[in-house]
Amino acid sequence: MKRQLKATSKHILRSPFQSLAAILVLSLTFFLSSAFITILAGSYSVARYFSTRPQVIAFLKDSADETKINELKNSIQKLSGISAVVFTSKDEALAKYRQQNENDPLLLEMVTSDILPASLEIRSTDPEVLPQVAEILKTQDIVEEVSFHKDIVDNLNKWSRAIKLSGIGLVSSLIISSLCMVFIVIGMKIANRKAEIEIIRLLGGSGWQVVSSFVYEGIIYGIIGGIIGWLLSWLTLLYATPAILDFFGSIPVLPAPTWFLLALLGGQIITGIIIGFFASALAAKRFLR
């Protein structure tokens, strides 16, 4: 193996610009892939944050009795995608109001528990079921009013789908470009060393002895590209963290956990090895026929 690695290093040094082009394309691919995965992880954190907040609120009539409230609560909990249905009494609503306006004594004096309605707060892990829940609640006799910010939920769903589809398309096209780049670079290097390859064959060299150094070269490109792409994404995230925290406020998007960054690095390296191996193996098979 030492002999193959030594031959690989010679191949890289003999044509550094070709090697650099392959590494740059792979680095760009992994940089954008890391950015896309990080954005997806951040959107998951945002969705998880909002899933713990009341997404639909049904304000109940004063005449609503406990039996009907429990029946409505149980029927909503049975729906798919519902994570919790929380009942808030008039006294609990007053306590929340006082906590939110504790710095304004005038507002506290004007509000009593008789003014504030009891409510049901519905939380969901699937925002797409919320319109259905809101329509069900509007048909209930004990419900006075339903608070549901449909536009916000629709926009969240739309942006989430757009990010996923565009990210998958972008990363897929970049991976194909990386495969093609490594294939072309390795193919050119094989073509430039046909005389050396023929000599090895005449001396009885096996097929693996002929192609191994080129396969190792492709793998090295993949590993270096994965590491550089990860480093660039990490530095970008580090630089953008203050702005991201300021934009999202109390939503816990950052900092990214260490295990996530290490898993991302490991995934990048493994993917780089796979891309480098298959591209170089295909090039060797194509040009050594």
C-alpha cells in the first residue's frame, strides 16, 4: 500500500492544477451541502420550538361546562399530528395576563378573571393539520372564537418545502458535477501515463496494481474536499452566529451541538471517499479498456 500511496502523491504533484480543480469543485460541493444540512437542522429546531407553543387557541364561552370541554379536548387529542391540548381556566388566564403585564399596574387594575375567557390551546407536530383543527373548533357550540394565524403557518410550510426541494436539487447537481470532475481529471492522468501503464502490464502487473494509485488519488480528493468544505461551513456559521441569534431572538437555533458538527464532518469525509472511489474507478475502467 505504501508503494501505491507514493505513486499517488507523485500523480498529484506532477499535475497540481488538475488536482486543485478537482479539490475546489469537491470543496464547493461539500460547503454548500453542509450549509444546506445546517439550514435544515435549524428549521427543525424552529419547528420544534413552535410545536411547544399554542398554535391554535379556542376561546370558550362562559356557559361552557366541564363535561363538554373535556369531550372536545379528547376528540381533538385523537386527531393525527396533535401533540397536546391544554385547557386554561379564567384564573390561569388572569395569572398569565398579570405575568405578561407586571410592569404596567394600570393594565392590571382594569382586568379581572371575569373578563378573560377560558381557552383550549392546541399544539401540533404537523402544521398541515392545523387548518383542519381550526375548522372543527369553529363548528363547536361552546367555542366563542378561534385564533389561528393561518398565513404564518402556510408560509412556514411553504418555505420549509422550498428549502428542502431546492437544497436537494442543488446538492444533487453538485455531486454529479463533482463525480464528472474527478472522472475527467483521473481520466486525463491515465491517458497521459499510458506508456507507464503498458510497461506495468507487460511486466505482469495485476489490474489492481495498475489502477490502485488512481483510485487512491480520487479518494484523497474526496477526503480533502470534504474537510475543506466542512471547515468553510463551520467558519461561515461562526461568523454569522451573532446575526442569526439576533434575528431569531429566543428561538434556540444556535449554537449547533458538538456532536452535530462532528457527525457532519464524518458524513462529509465518508461521502467524499465514496465519490472519489466511484469516479476514479469508473475513469480507470473507461480509459484502461
